[in-house]
Amino acid sequence: MTSDLEATTDDLYDTIRELWNEAQPGTSGELAPPAGFGQAVASIPDTAVAERTGLDLAAVREFLDNADGVKFVVDRSDETRTVTALIA
């Protein structure tokens, strides 16, 4: 049986992957856009994740801080978090 925390983190991870794939046209579910994609890579802001999941923005930011370097590459600017890449 999974805990609420595990279910929430799984949901967040899945939601971020969905948002990532939606934002990268032509990637067909790949973790990273194909070679030559260059500046066309679209980052996923923490606010989009919070909006899609219905979770508090602070909880999303805490999740992203903990997932940085493990599941995602996360850019920080003041309080804002942005997913810039997925990690396998």
C-alpha cells in the first residue's frame, strides 16, 4: 500500500512529465527533445504544476527542490522554480 505522500509525489512526477511532453511539440514522449531542438525547449513553471495538480505552490516548490538532480533539472530564481529538463 502506498502512503498519501508517495501517491502525491507520484502524481506530481506524472503531471510534470505530462506538462513537459505537452510543451515540447514533436518529442513524442521522449525525456529530452531531439538533437537540434536548441532554444525551442520549453520549461515548466512551478505555477503551471500547482495549477494542474491543485496543490499549494509551496508544496510544489518543495517537491521540485527535492527532485532537482534526481528526477528533474530545476532552475531557481528567487522563490520561483522552473523545470528545465527531465532526468531518466
